[in-house]
Amino acid sequence: MDAATAAPMHPVAREALLAALDDGWADPDRLYASGRRARRLFEAAQSSAAESLGVRPDELSFWPSGTAAVHAAVLGGLAGRERAGRTLVHSAIEHSAVLHIAVRHAATRHDNAVEVGVDRLGRLDLDAWRAAVTADGTALASLISASHEVGTVQPVDAAAEAAREAGVPLYVDAAQSVAHAPIPTGWSLLSASAHKWGGPPGVGVLVVRKGTRWRSPYPVDDLYRPQAPGALGLPAVVAAAASLRAALDEAASEAVRLSALVDRIRAGVTGTVPDVEVVGDPVQRLPHLVTFSCLYVDGEALLHALDGHGFAVSSGSSCTASTLRPSHVLEAMGVLSHGNVRVSLHRDTTEAEVDRFLAVLPGLVADIRKEAGM
Amino acid sequence: MVLDCLGQRCPLPVIALARSIADVPVGGTVTVLADDPAAANDIPAWCRMKSQDYLGSPAPNSYTVRRAT
């Protein structure tokens, strides 16, 4: 139940990966027969993924991970606009990959990063966003399509309009939305991550729309054509493109099914666990993701207790983070951060599993509280 | 009342606060000293969930709560 980190591989991804291992081992840049075969495979994968996302093939590039695609989008978007401005505007609930860039960017001379807050439900403050993107010197604006931690869908269309009026390109991190929710419109750059839609790990996708100024932050031959430095894992890329198509074919029906399961979890958790807060927007949310926090509960203890019963969940509590800080998303929303559990479902999640989760959770929470003397 | 929870990891400061609030008269205050980074977020969140008044942070690593109910 941690599809928001990585979903199990879609059967189509597995098939495509195995087939591509035979034909896709060569370097697609080489001119001999095996290289040309690899080139054809690459171009087919690129065209297929572009069609899936509704963009042109030459606007889409593959990267060694979702995070690599995020870095390429933000660093390349900033570099391309260096003459127009030096400020990165971003929401407070971006993925840490964006926030790490913001911190480093703000630490250099002449550069600047401006954070825009969210409300208690995790929804972007549009007035503050509009003011920030309109300010002089804004180079790039970054907005996650939907919160990866609480599932709240962001007002990307309105945010994009504000950016467009200000003449500022918008980057959208769509890693959590692709194959779960409609892809927003109005952006200039977008990235996604294959292992979140059932593709293999180690493939990120970057789209840079025509007319967007982008300059590679990496030492490569062609600074203006988005392309990852080094050889791509072509078999994984082929599997990513094939599974994207398959996942999109199932997306509408899966969204209905998973959304009903999430509603069941929301109601079940509030009904059976005392002193619990389900966080995030109950309606404007991703269909497959739900997050709640239990008072007086150590998030790490709950995560391990659930793991002992075969449930994989993630947590935004400080005790589960390498930094020992609570999740920046929960902090930005001002909601409880300890005892936090994020559940995210995928195509293999069954109703019976959700019911078993709801059956064991209250006892595990009660045990941990009892141990803590509550 | 002052609760010294310095050095304690979350959720311990919030647990200490919840246990002590019964000893505070309605309208009285309790100040929690806590240096876990989650306390700044979780003590106000506890107040909201438990309908108590969060009065703010008078000093670093210090959070004051007024018993409302």
C-alpha cells in the first residue's frame, strides 16, 4: 500500500522489459545494425509515451529516475531563463527534489527562491502564488500536480494562467498524477516517474514544450536539447512506455475503484480509531492516496507494526525520516505530524486487503498508545 | 505549570501535555519545553484537535497552551 513510492510492475511492463532485453541492449546512437534496432525501439517508446501524454515526441525525453527528471526540469528551466530572472517560485509542498534545488539556488549570490504556502487541506494559496509569479525577476514557477503526501489536487489550471499572464514558465511535477488523474494543462515543463504508474524503477520522463527556454545544466554536446547525459536503460524505457499506455487504458475504471476504497479507509479510520485526523482534501484528491495521523502514536512503531501484518505504508513523521524532521508538507498544512500514515493503492490492491487493514489498525494503534501510557 | 520535555522525541512532549492538562484549571496555562522539531507543529495541532487554546511560542523550544475545556 505504498504505490506513491513505487507500484508493483504492471504485467505489460514485465513483458516489454523481457522482450526489450533481447533487442535493446545496444547503444541507439551507433550506426550498425544492432544500434539501429535499438534506435527504432527508442523512437517507438518516445512516440508512444508522447502520445500517451498528449505531447510531441521531440518534446519528451527519458531520464534515469523521476528525481533526475525533476532536477533537469527545474535546473534547466532556471538556466534557460537566466537573463529574464533569477527567482524560483515554488509551493511549500513540492517534492524534496525541488526543495533541495530551491535551498541551493537561494544560497548562491544573485539567486533567490520564494515559497508559496498552502491551506489546512494542502491546497495552494493562489493569491500569494499570483503575487509571487508576477514579482520582478521570477525565472520559473514550480507546482506539484497533487500532493505526494496527502493527495490534495492542486489548482494547476489557475496557477498556470497566473504564470502565463506574468510571462513565467510553469513546471509541473506530475509524478503522482500520471495514470491516476487527468494531466493538467497550461504548463511549459512537466515530469513523471515510471515506477509510480507500474513501470520499472529507474525511468523518469521530462516534457519541455516547444518554445520553452531550457538549457542543460549538465556537460553535454547539445545544451538546448533535453537529453540525459550517458547511456539510457533502453529496456526499462521501453517497458515504461508500454506500461504507461496500459495504465492509461485502465486509469478511468481504476480511479473509480480505488477512490471508493480510499473513501472506505477514510470512513473506517475515523470510525474505529479515536483521536485520529484524516488529512488532505476529502474531495479534490488523488483517487488512490489517503493520509491520516494518530495522536500519541510513534509513526515508526506503527509503520513497523503494520509491516508485521504485511502492510507496506509510508509515514511523514519525523521519527521515520533520515533528517529526523517532520514532513514539510504536514508542517506547511499545520496538521499533526506524529503517528502519520500514508496509504496509497494500486491495481493489485483488493477490497479484502483494505478490509483486513481496517480490521488490524485499531488494535495496533491501541497497543502503541497503551505502551506509551495513554 | 511548566513541562520540561527537552531531549524527548515526538510524540512524547504531546503525550506529557495531554496527561498534564487535567491538572490545569480551566483558564490556566501550561508551558511545554520541547526541542524536538515536530513539537512546533504538533502542539498547536493537538490544541486544535482537543479544543484547547494554543497561545504561541514565547521563546525558542517553548510552547504555551491554555486549558479551554
